[in-house]
Amino acid sequence: MSRPHSSGSGRGTRSLPAGQPAAQPAVRDLSEGMAARGRRPTAQRLVVLEALRGAKRTVTAPELFDQLREDNPLIGRATVFRTLDSLVDAGLAQRFERPGHVYAYAACSSAHHHHLVCTVCNTTIEIDEAALGMLTRELESRHGFTVHHATLDFYGLCERCAQQESA
């Protein structure tokens, strides 16, 4: 099953077993994302990724840590914070800035995309890259600029919050 390995901090962490079934996309995504950056897909990283994917909204590191501690009392605060940064580096999560320079995180699909972020309930919605194709072409044409990569996050109100605000 799992094999302990030294994490360099003197504490052992458990690596995920090799050959996970395809029915576990979080395991596959984590394994691929971490391997591409020379990191191990540990059981603790999987727990953080699965919790982030289950959130369906942006969550801060302290919020996620508090949630995880309920079922994983041995998980460390620093582990959660470092894992979130690792997931961002691996393209499995994105960092968003909330008011007051507070960072929040949301799980992401592996395909390039952008986000709609509700500033009231923190719901995030992924927007496919194709949705911005016309804008990209217009910018290239108007400014003679070749776009190689774009990262756009739109902040506002989701449909539910907008309806509540107008009521």
C-alpha cells in the first residue's frame, strides 16, 4: 500500500500507491501535477486537493486547515499552506486575492481557463479559454500584439447573489 518517506523535516509522509485506478481523477491529477515538478503525490496533498475540489468556492488557507482538522487532526497548518502553494505551482489550483490582501484558493481543471469569482459568496466558475477567443483576437489586431498566455479573473456577483441584492 503506502510507503513512508522522509520529507526532510524529520516527519514521515506517505506517498500514494503506484497504479491508482482511473476512477480516481484527483489521484491521477495530483500524481501528474506533482511528478511534472519533481514532487511526490503524498496522501496529505491528496487530502488537501480533494477538500479544495469539494469546496466549490474559494477558501483561505486557514479556512481549509480548520475544515481538514475535523477529520485529519494530525495534519499541520504549514502542510496545508505549503500544499496549496504546490497545487498552484502544479496548475491544480489557483490563488485569488480577496479584499484586505487575503489569498483564497480554488481547485482548477487542467485545461487552460479563466474564472468568474463572486465577491459575496466566493463561488468560482471556470470559463473555457474559447470564451475569450474573440477578445484575444481583437487585442492582437488592434495593438499588433501576439498573446501567448492570458490569465483573467472576473470579480462580481453570481446569479444568486445578484438576485438577493436586487430583492
